[in-house]
Amino acid sequence: MTMSTGKSEIDVSVIIPAKNERDNLPPLLDEIAEALVGYRFEVIVVDDGSTDDSLDVLQSYGAEHKFLRLLHHKHSGGQSCSVRSGVLHARGTYVATIDGDGQNNPIYYREMLAAMEEGGERVGLVAGQRLGRKAGVFKRYASKAANKLRGAILKDNTRDSGCGLKLLRREVFLQLPYFDSWHRFLPALVIREGYEVVHVDVVDRERAFGVSKYGILDRALVGALDLFGVWWLRRRRKVIPDITVVTDTEQSPAKEDS
């Protein structure tokens, strides 16, 4: 199955932000390749300053699997920074994100791609929403409270904005204003640009190796400021113009008579 998605020779660019996930990444990459059989795809792993031997593991994997592209941050910039690096280097019509810890199951990409195609150009984002989240009780309650507050303020109709499984049109992704923790507000930012958001329920999995890089307090404190910032951004976008292309600038220039 090959999608007809414009001029790009690649249908989907999968972006994995990862730090110290050497054991989780190879099996996750195998699962992504299996989930996207029939699509033209690439996987971009953005190594965010790992201190283990992730780079060596990924280079060995890439030598045998040509769909893998590897980016490296010398110093850790965080998840949003890593996603942005991947988006700027992506070549696909669609950009899909997934966490590097293996808790997101890429099998849902097929349902998400179908939803994007069915929705047409009006849909800018298909967002996963986790069921049966595998996290500690305090983290689950904190996340639920944060999502409820965010939804009340931003009106993004999204139950779970923190799920790593997302699928966007790359052209829409590039329109979004960038800031740290931007990946947690993608539904609101996409709506701000005049596009619709479709949701797909996904089932969370247990982490097989390693430990979580995020705590409760660090997210809560930073998230409150980010929430106000995104609310301000949405308030400042008053008009979304309906643009009609009158002159196609991609046409070859006319030759002057000599």
C-alpha cells in the first residue's frame, strides 16, 4: 500500500527523541518497520546527549536497516528540542512521533494514518490518547489533573496531550510556534492554525528497560507557565485567513526576448 501524498517520496517520517534508551530502541525500531509495511517511511532517532552507548547501538542497527537516520545532540536539549530537530530534518509528507522508552506501541500508526487520510486536508493532527496508562498512581493522578486544567483553559478537546503517539502533516508542524515543552501542547497549537484534531485511543505498555526521565514536580511547575503562554498565543491569533493562490511562483520565469 503506497499513499498518494503529494510530491514527497516518503510517506511517513517517524521521529524518536531518546536519551539513554539503548536497550529499548532496537526492538522499538523493529516494531515500527513492521507496523509501516507497505508505506514509504524513514525513522529519525534524535539522540539527546545520551551518556550510555546508544550511539554505538544505533549505528550498528543503521548499518543493517537503511530506513534509520540518526541525529545527535552533543548536550541534552530535552524532548521538545529533539522532536523539533527531527521535524526540521524529516522528508515525509507526514511526521509521526513516538517515545523512545517503548511504552508506545507503533501498531496504532496504521489506524492513525487511516484517520488522517479519511479526514483530508482539514485534519492537521491525529493524536493518541492512552488507556490503562502504565505509571505510578501519583503520576497518573497528577497527569489527569493537569490534562483537565489544560482542557478547561485551552479548549483543545484532548483528554491526554502527553501521549507520545502523534501524527501530523509536516507542513502543519512547521507552522507551529516553538518553545520548550511545546510537544505537550500540540493539539491546542494545531487548532490555533485552523486545523482539526482527531483522536485515537491507544493502550500503554510497561517500560521494559531503564527508568523514566521525568518527575511530577518538574512538569507541574514548568507546565503552569507554558499553559499560560499557550493560552496567550491562542488569544493573539484573531484571524485565520482563507488564502487563494492567484499566481503560482513555482512556475518557470518567462524568458525575455534578446
